[in-house]
Amino acid sequence: MNAGPIYTVEGVTKVYRTGEVEVRALRGVDIEIGAGEFIVLLGPSGSGKSTLVNILGGSIPSPTARSSSATRRSPASATAS
């Protein structure tokens, strides 16, 4: 029985700035990952896939904006009955 997601983020935005140029790598991304789920990030080059994975994994310290905090639960607590 799945008791909910083990990882949730909402409204993730990442903007890279170089001088006066702004590149919006992510715009308001929401994602929920449940225990035991396999996910695929699919998109063209430059669409923000690696940026999202790096934010989720903590390689990029913080997104530019996020509407709520990331929620992480252990898989064991998500599947407990």
C-alpha cells in the first residue's frame, strides 16, 4: 500500500544570469515521486532535465524560487501499513 510520495517539490524555478542575459532553465516545476517508482525525464537538449536532477540531488544548492519546501520521506515510512 502506498501512503503517499517520498519526494515532493512544488513550483521549482531556476534562472541563470550572465550579465544582462537571463536563461530560465526551469519554470514552476512540480514533481511527486512515490516509493518504488521509476521516473524518466525526457526532453530536448537545454530543456532543464539536468538542472532539475541536480536540484533534486542537492548539487545545485538552491533553486531560484520554490513555492514550498521539498518533502523527503524514507521509502519504509511511505509503504508502512
